[in-house]
Amino acid sequence: AFFDAGAKPLSGRKIIVTSGPTHEPIDPVRYIANRSSGKQGHAIAAALAKLGADVRLVSGPVTLADPAGVKTVHVESAREMQDAVEQLLPADGAVFVAAVADWRTADSAGEKIKKVAGEGPPALKMVENPDILAGVGHHKKRPYLVVGFAAETQDVVRNAQAKLKKKGADFIVANDVSHEGGVMGGDRNRVKIVSSAGVEEWPEMGKDEVASRLAALIAERLKTIEV
Ligand code: CTP
Ligand code: CA
């Protein structure tokens, strides 16, 4: 038909979303993690699916259910998340919401580390994890639209602008994570949309509303690009 009343703005668009924390193993029973709940990333995946997108969610360890209508891959560590994202390329868009651990232990022990009398605590040697967003932002299979997040406790806009450039993103959704009992784990968020066009401040709203507005913005942007 020339006019399909059931058509949704993101029909036929494949969009990758990362969400949640990553866990970096120390030994078989211990890991390094962060306070990300996955709420914002999962809400974005669900909102994109509602607009008809073929959403591929790569989720770190969360207690949330897989969003309805979203193909979800579960990973633990940053390197597993990077591999999963790489496998999913090419895509029309990618939204990096995950709070990826910046560092992992240089080598995780194969056996549980034991207390040894007189030896004191083990020293953990850390190495940097790959930057998944930057890898995709500069990838030969770069999606048309690449969106990152920025968690900051100070100089929010300046830091977000630096990340926009360095990581090759089209948008950075910046939030201030400094306040106690705030963004991390909570249900509400206040973000700034940072792009080469400038900074757009959104009022404080529920994470579901941030998600639906962001999905609408992504649909608007992709509309101008040929399928
Ligand atoms: N990100 C990523 N891979 C990493 C680190 C971050 O894909 N190893 C992504 C996040 O998903 C987010 C963006 O990069 O979309 C910014 O993450 P953030 O932690 O705010 O920035 P960093 O570059 O890690 O810098 P810092 O933590 O020092 O502020
Ligand atoms: Ca980081």
C-alpha cells in the first residue's frame, strides 16, 4: 500500500542499546561493579521497540526483566559487552547507556583468593577496559546515529562535549550523578542533550519519559536518512 496506517517511525531500523553495569571478575566469587540499575537503558530499549525498531539490547547484570519485544543478549564484563556489540553490527543506530567499568583486574584468579595469615590484603592490579562507544563511533561499520551517555559529578556540559568529540558520537545525553539517592538506581533523571548543534536542557522527569523523548528524537533523526 502507498499509505500504511500501521507503520511506525522506526520500522525496519535496527538499533543496538547497551544497558546496566558490567561486572569485572576478581576471582570466581568476587567482582568489581557499579551502581547502575539498567532502568534508563532498558526503558530506552522498550521505547525504541514501541516505535517499531528492531532493538538489540546488550545488558550487563541487572535484576530487570528483558523488555517486551526486545531481543536481549546478557553479558557480564566490559569485554563481553564489546564482543556482543561488535557481533550485532551493522545497525542503523546505537545507544550506549551502560555504565561500563572503566577498569578490570589485570588477571582474575582461577581459584578463590584465600586469606593468608601475615600476608595482608591482596593488591589488585587494574587495566583499562576498551571504550565500546568510542570503538563504534569510529568503526568502519559505524551506525548512522551514535548516541552516548555521560555520567558526571562536575562540569557536566564541558565533559559531555569532550566525550562527544573523542568518542565520535552524534549526541551525548549528560546527567549529573552527584546528588545522593539520585540518578543511579532511582526512577527519575534530568538530562542535557549535547550535540554539535548545542545543548538542550530537559526538565527532571521519569526515566520512562526520558526514554520516550529520546526514542522520538532518534526517530526524527533517522527519518532524514535513507533505509
Ligand atoms: N562507555 C563505553 N565503554 C567504556 C566506557 C564508557 O561504551 N569502557 C560509554 C558509556 O556507555 C557512555 C559513555 O561511554 O555512553 C560515557 O561513559 P562515561 O563513564 O561517562 O565516560 P568515560 O569515557 O568512561 O569517562 P569518565 O568515566 O572518566 O568520566
Ligand atoms: Ca566511565
